[in-house]
Amino acid sequence: MGYILKALKIAGFILLVVTFLSISFAVDLVVRNKKTKRAWFSRISSFYMRMALAVLGVSVKVINPERLVPGRGSFMVCNHLSYIDVFAIFSNVPAVFVANSELEEAFLLGTIIKYSGGVFVERRGRARLLKDMEDITGMLDLGLNVVLFPEGTTSDGSGVSPFKSSFLAAAEGREVVPLCIKYKTVNGRSITPETSPLVYYYGEVTFFEHFFRFLGLRSVTAELTVLEAIDTDGLSRKDIADIAHRKISASYLGDVHQG
């Protein structure tokens, strides 16, 4: 039964990827206006990520959904546990996300990120920092919501790692919306340290190895909490990082302790 489930999910996922890339490529060719193109990319990816979650058997409960407003140009920051985080967020609000430049050349994944409206940044050096900041600011100026995972990488779920503040300079003077994602159950049972690696993507395991294992899960439930926006007027990027980290950590660790 497990192999049949994986085969069905793989077939469904491939169909979604092919149609997503085909439609996005057509938009890329036809639409010339940058703002319109980015808006189309974000709407299309939001729809397909909802479909992908259904295929993968993932359901997401959103706490305070009224705080997710499309087209506001909000800077959103979230803790990072898995590539599924992106699906969970974007399925609920059209946005673009800040991705590591290493993914730009990754087979298939780089193209998917591009057509999702992703902004590629160089996290390991400052040579591209100014250009990367301009790209992020440009997306916000177009009225697009931008999502950043300021931990810089995924974690094992034991807590929220310290936030890197470099790219939060683009959030100075703008609305910052903290998001907290928490995975609650796997195959109908509460997630435990033993089952969390089935969902959390970290360590030396490769993406395809983890994804193939994830396909064998019958169901996963997640909770996405939209926290109160941060007024950044007069705050530095480090202030913003500290406040966002405190808010998200309190929400995440509160959930963990309750669980």
C-alpha cells in the first residue's frame, strides 16, 4: 500500500509541476510589465501550492488569517522547519520569498522558485548585498508580500534559531508580520522527536531522499499562526530581528510545551 500511495503522489505532483511551469512560462513570455508579471507568478504559485498540499496530504490551520492581506506589500518573517513551510504559507497568501542563491542553479527547483517569483540572495557574502536589498525592496514597492526565513536554514524543531538581520534592513520603516509554523500531527498522531524527521528537513539528508520519504506519509497537519505586526518606525534591522525572534519563539515554544 505504501508504494501505491507514493506512486499516486508522485504522479499527481509531477502533473502539478508540469502544468505550473507551462502556465508560468506562458505568463513570462506574454506579460511584460514587471509588477503584473510578479503578481501573476505569486497568484499562480499560491493556487498550485494549495493543490500540492492536497496531493501530499498536508492540511494547514491558520490562526488569525485576517492578518494575511494580499497586495499589502508586507514583509513576513517565519521560523523554518521544512520546505513544506513554503507551501503552507503561500497556499494561504500570494507572496514571493527570499531564497538562497545556491538554489538558483538547482535542477528543477531553481526554475520553480523563479516562476514562484522568488528573489535569490547571497547569504554567505556581502558582495551582492546591495543588489539583493534592492530586489527585495523592489518587490515590496510593487505591493507584493515578501517572505523571509531569517534563521537562514531549517532546524530540528527543538526551538527557533537566532535570526540573521542583514536582509531585514529592507523591512525598516515597513510593516513586518511575524509567522510561526508548527507541525502538529503525522499520520493522525502527535508529532514526536521520533517522527519529526519525517517532516522537518535538516542535517545531511538530501532533498530527494527526504521528499521520497515524505511521500509515504498518509497525512500531516500544520498550524500557521499570524502574529501581530511589528511597527518598525525608528527600529534598526537588529531591533526588528530581535523583536520578531522573541515573538515567534514565544509562540513556537508555547505550542511545544502545550504539546
